[in-house]
Amino acid sequence: MGGFFGAASKRDVVLDVFFGVDYHSHLGTRRAGMVFCEGTGGFQKEIHSIENAPFRSRFDGDLEHFHGTSGIGCISDTDPQPLLVRSHLGTFAITTVGIINNANELIEDYFERGGSQFMAMSSGAVNNTELVAALINQKEDLVEGIMFAQKAVKGSLTLLVMTEDGTIFAARDRMGRLPVLIGRDANGEGYCISFESFVYHKLGYEDEYELGSGEIVRITADGYETVAPAGDQMKICAFLWVYYGYPNSNYEGVNVEVMRYRNGHIMARDEAAAGTLPEVDYVAGVPDSGLPHAIGYANECGATFARPFIKYTPTWSRSFMPTNQSVRDRIAEMKQIPVPELIRDKKLLFVDDSIVRGTQLGKTVDFLYEAGAKEVHMRSACPPIMFSCKYLSFSRGKSDMDLIARRVVRELEGPEGDKHLDEYADSSTERGGCLLRRICEQLGFDSLGYQSLSGMLEAIGIDPSKVCTYCWDGKE
């Protein structure tokens, strides 16, 4: 996915941006970059790969050369950025997060309008951030250009633009799929822009403002102002709370960790009402993002919470590094360190944040049985994922058939099953029960349960019409 951080101040902001970007490292694994300016013209910029080393070690050597009272930086799972662009609108830095599903269409339209070239990457593809810059430059000022780009992109687009005078423009996706928050320096020296609220709290900034859907805000050291108002629709991604949001952060006033406890509580409550709670020795979370969901589950059902296996993270902090799939799989396996005393001859129930492809989860179950587990029950903190995300790309899968739930539906009923996905997603139906049994057979669980869509939305606690649930129900 990706994330960004920016700051405009009356003092040097290099360390603020360095730590601010580093604190977004959980959102991406491929590339990162920072760019700074003093507001008097000229920029300093660096981009590095972070596929095999963390952000801070890649950029530590650059800090002594950076200086500036304004700066922006990003963690990216896609193309190298931020970029520096020179156009009739001046020279500016730009970083983007999102997906452009109609990129080829926009590129062809650009050529038809008289544009002559893009820098191509080795694959022949165009850097999406460069494409967004080209869209912006078709208009007569930055704000009009950003609005044009927001409207033209099919998918999602959240961005920062920094001009030579140190002004930063922040724009939230027009459907608000990701959060954009402004923090105020506690000493009154400036402002910052962030995805994650805990980031600026740690850096000495206080909560100031959360952008609405499609809103564009102009930020300087002296203040901020809305230059394009928010729209009246929102579809913020539910996975912010379920999975990839950091536990300390708040989105739309709802804390991530608190939501996850509540989500586990609701799952156990509903299972107890349905009479499907198994008798187990321990309830555990699949580390790390499943842990808080499991704590809520254990507290509600009165079971003992435990950690039967621990992830070893000092050397490989993220299971999806490096890019080679076979190496990633081996690293994920090597990271799982068992506590035999909590596994051998025990009945275990694990809660994971989600079940996407199921590949690694199946290997985890095998690992637990090899360590002597008597039973392994699995619960997913969200409903069966039926559609690949086309807005934020939270997983690497490119096809719906990469998703274990959709693959099993196709195995059970062929293409006809696609007409009944709502039934397959509901475990109380005959089709839903068939889905659970087949996945149990394939992955080796003794039982399987999914959080309901209504239960997950109850745990989030904001107006359900403002939450994107596309990957579960296909509704845009």
C-alpha cells in the first residue's frame, strides 16, 4: 500500500520527516524517499530501496546532507517516489498513495492532448506518480490540477505536493479511502501531515484536523486552510482497523487497538449465541495483528489467552520481505518459534486478522500439529474475502481466484457459485457451511469461523455507509 508524512515549520524538519516516514514502515516494503526545501528555491531528494533493509538504515547516512524547513517523504509499495517535477506550474515535489486502474487510458488521453512522452520503467510501465503530475499539469494552478487528477483516476488517489516556497498541499482521496491528518507543533512552530496519528504525537505534535473525503488543504509554517472542500461521501477502508493500521492510531475518531478488542468480543459473543464455541485450552492470536482480536475473543468467552508460538522479528520484521516468494515463505517459517509447553496435547483456538490466500496459514497449522497440538481451531476477524481490492491493494493477489474463499466457491459449484457469494459468506446458510467445511479440509483446521460483516462494522462503530466493504461484498 504505502504511506506518507510531511511537515512545514519555522525550524528544520529533517528529523521530524525522517522519523515520521519511518513510523509508516508497516505500510510498505519496496521503496522510500524524502525531499526537503528551505522555501527559497531548490530541493534535496533521495530515494532508496527498502526491500532488504529498513528505512532508517537506508537513510541514516543522508541525514547530515539534508536541511529544510519543509519536507515530505513516503513509504511506497509501488514506484520510486517522491518525484521532482518542473512544469508551467513551477517546480514541485509530489508523492502519491493509491491505485490507478485506468492508467493506460489516461496515458493515451495525455498523448492525444499533445503530450509527447513519459519516462518508462524497465517494464515499460509509467510511474503512477509521474502520471498524476502530468494530470495536474494540464490545469492552470495546482489546486485545479489536483482536483482534475482526483476526478480522472479510477481507483484511489491520496497525495502530497510541496512547492519551492515550502508550501505543502495535502489531498485526501475523493472517497476518503485512507485517512489524512494534520498535527500542530506543540511549540507553535509549524504543522505536519500524516496517515497515522500516533506518529505526530510521538514527535511532539497535537491533533489539529482530519481531512474529509476529497478535501485539499494548503499547509505552511503559519497555518493551514482548505482550498477545496470535502465531499459528502466516504468509503474509508475497513482494513485500516482490521489489519494494516497501527494499533496506536485513530481514524474517524476510532482507535485501532480498541476496535480489535471489540471485534474479538463480538465474534465470541455471536458464537456463544449460536452454540458454536469449541472447548479449548487456550485462545491465541496469529502474531502479530491477530493478537488484539484474540484478546477480545478470550476475554468474552472466558478462555485463557496464551501465546503458543512467537514470531522472531529482530532480523526479519515483516513476513512479506524479500520479494522472492519462496524465500518469503521460508523466512515466515523460520520466524515461527514454538512454546512446546503451550502446544503439546493442547486444544488451541487461533484468531487471525484475515484469511486471504491461506497458503501461510496452512503451513502454520502443520507446524502446530508437528509441535504436538491436539486440536487447532481457526477464526478470522473479518468475513471471507471474495473480491481482490481495486482501491488500495492490501495484498499481492491480482485475481479473485488467488483468494481461498473464491477458489473454494469455484471448486464447490463452478461459475454458478459466483451468483451466490452472499450465501457463501454467511456461515448460517447451507452454502456458507459448505465453504467452512471445505476450507477446514484443505488447511487442516478442526473448526473454522469468520466474523460476520455486520459484526465487523459494529466493532468499527462509525456509520456503515462510510466504510468500504468491497473486498467482502463487491459493493462499490
